[in-house]
Amino acid sequence: MVAYITIGAFLLVLGLFLWVFPESSILEYGYSGLDSLFSTAPYLFMFLIPAVTMRSLAEERKEGTFELLATRPLTDWQIIIGKYLACLLIVLFALLPTLIYYYTVYTLGNPVGNIDTGAVIGSYIGLFLLGGAFVAIGIFASSITNNQIIAFTIAVFLCFFAFSGFDSLSQMLSLQSYGLENFGINEHYQSISRGVLDTRDLLYFLSFIAVFVATTKTILGGRKW
Amino acid sequence: MSIQVTDLTKLYGKQKAIDAISFSTQPGKVTGFLGPNGAGKSTTMKILTGFIPQTSGTATVCGFDVVTQSQEVKRSVGYLPETNPQYLEMYVKESLAFIAEIHKLHNPAKRIAEVIEQTGLGPEQHKKIGQLSKGYRQRVGLAQAIIHDPQVLILDEPTSGLDPNQLVGIRQLIRELGQTKTIILSTHIMQEVDAVCDDVIIINQGKIVASDTLQGIKDGHKGKTMEQIFISLTSSSV
């Protein structure tokens, strides 16, 4: 139920931004590209993915059903990875319908088909990896509390900070020389969006996800409740 | 020895929930685990099922250590937690199928039908768990505990919330299961101890104050009812 509403809200808001609101509308933009899709989606994900993930572990703990899972022959890893993949699948289902926008722009282009397909594919891969990173943050936030609202708030903050916080910090005068922006998701997301799948960016996302999933495992293993 | 507990201690912060307890149980026996609220019954059961680790001491279930071989322990134990947590939005059969899948049962549909029959869930089997009364939810919990035919059953207050008719049925079921399995059950109802238990362990403030067969305990306190024995053993230090 949460999933349907979240996917619905994601598609509705994205549709409004891309086709109706003049500032970000593809039709007003005049160029056949999906740039505004890929610049809007991370900010929508920032709120919607925590909404999907906030329940995953926090509610299990609050309702005690975590005991039901943990006393069955399942390892903590299986439980966490299961939750992670379930949430990631919802993100994937939210992304799939937007492929139709690619077809729309492809057809509207003049001449028809005048769209940078490579960049679009790269951007989708980047967006999916970004979703994966946000899900990892969300699952982590859900594991440190049994209150869903707190889990949501922490996840939104961490997503926002990981996405653009490092960019902003790196612009501070005294920090300019340290290359802080490389820690942020945005830098790597932009890099993949150009259509070049660099192993460094891929490695960044995979290790980002691994760090948060591993931290979640440590927290669950502690059983401090 | 299907359950062997040696010097088991659990600290919550500085508070000792259980303090160096030792006991063992055999197959074919139903052991009543008694004690006042907060005595450490649920804590002991949570350690035995591998849900929380102990502070010191060892516990083995069917020869498997609860910490180092927790997966094997969890496979051979059926556990009904005190709060009987359930996914309320699941249907009865759906939740049983979910548990059956975790245990990778070979013929889940047949086994689900069997446990529904055994626990008397028949009339309610097409409802969502959230729609069931407490007694029926308790039966779902029990059905989940026995679905994989475990050698050891750990039941934390299995009969709470049941009406008198249901009580008789569930006690009968526990007795039947107890013929072949090792069962540990906690309860506050002393008639229940008389009705289903072979052995009794009484625990107070984290320490075992009595551990014997039901008959042995009664012989040691001539002429007293189980209730009076319980009160005399557990109230002195409170």
C-alpha cells in the first residue's frame, strides 16, 4: 500500500515537473533532452525513498515481529539484504514507467530520434545507483530507531547531505583544495549521467551501499532493545 | 539432553536478569518454567532461541551451541514469544506459508493443513490475522511454532488469552506434542502446571529456587498446593 502511493506520488510529481510546470518543462525547454528528469528525480527520491524504507526495520522492532524473524533459521544478513532488495525493487518499479518519457521525447524531437541515447542510458544507471544508495541510507536509519518518523527524518537528512552536502562544503574557501566533492553522491551521479560508466563511480556507489548495509548489520547484531 | 544450560548469566547494564542458572531437560518431558514477573523466564527463553546472546555461561539445544551454531538451533526449535508478534495484515494461511518457506518445507500445503487442524484454526483460517481474537492469534503463533515439526518447543505463556474451552484443547495438544518432543513452557497458572508438566523449574530474581519433577516438588512440600509452594518459594525475598 505504501509502495503504490509512493510510486504514484513520484510519477505524479515528476510528470508535473516535466510536462506542466513551465520552469522545468521539457516542452518549454526547447531541446529534446531528459535533463530535467534527471535533475528533479534525485530530489524526489530524497523524500520518497525514506518514506518507503522508514518502516522496514523500525516497525519490525516496534511490533516485536523482528523476534519472529530472528528466531527463525535466517541470518541477520538475509533479513537485511531481503529488506534492501525489497525496497530497491520498489524504486525500480517507480523508475520503469518513466521510460515512456524517453519515447515521448524521442518522437517529439526534430528530426525524430534526435536525443542523446547514450546519456539517457547512463543517467538511468546513475539514477538507479543513486536510488540504491538512498535505500541503503534509509534501511540504516530505520535500524537505529523504532520510531518511523525519526527514521524518516534521519534518512532525509542523510540523503540530502550525502547528495549535495559535500558539494556545498567543498565550495567553502578554506576547504576548496581538499576535493571534498568527491565524497558526495552528486559528483559521481553527474559523472555517470554523461554516459560514461567509469569504474571509479561504480565502485563509489557500491562501497557507499556496502558501508551502510554493513553498519545496519552491526546495529542489528547488537540487539540493544 | 535436548536442552543443557550451564551457569547462564545475562546482564542488562548492571542488572542481573538471570544469575548463573543451570538445568537440563529431556525429550518426552514437558518442563514448566515458573517464576514471578521479571524473574528471568523470558530472558532465558530468548537466549535459548538465539534471539539475544548471554553475558556468560553456555546453553546448548539438541547439542548445538546457541551462540556458535545458532542456525542449527533455530532450525530445531519452535518458539512462541510472550508477546506473540504477528504480521497483522497477513492472512492466516499466508503467514503459515511464509514460515514454511523460511524452513524450506517440502510439502508446505499439506503441513499447513495439518497444523491448522491441530491448533483448531479451521473456522478462522481464511481471515487476516489482524481480524482474529487474541485466543486465535495465540493459536496462529502456536501453529507457526510447530509447523516445522521441531524437536524442541519453547512456549512463553502459550495459554494467555485463551478461553476455558480453548485452554483444554491447547493443553491437550501440548501434552500430545510432549510425548515425543522436549517442551519448555512458562505460565502463571498453577492448575496448568498440574495439568501438563512433568518437571518444574521455579526461578526467582534470576536464580533457580527449585528444580525437580512435579511429583518431587509436591512430595517435598507435603499437603501444599502448587500455588502455595510457588508463593512460599518466591515471595520470601521480595
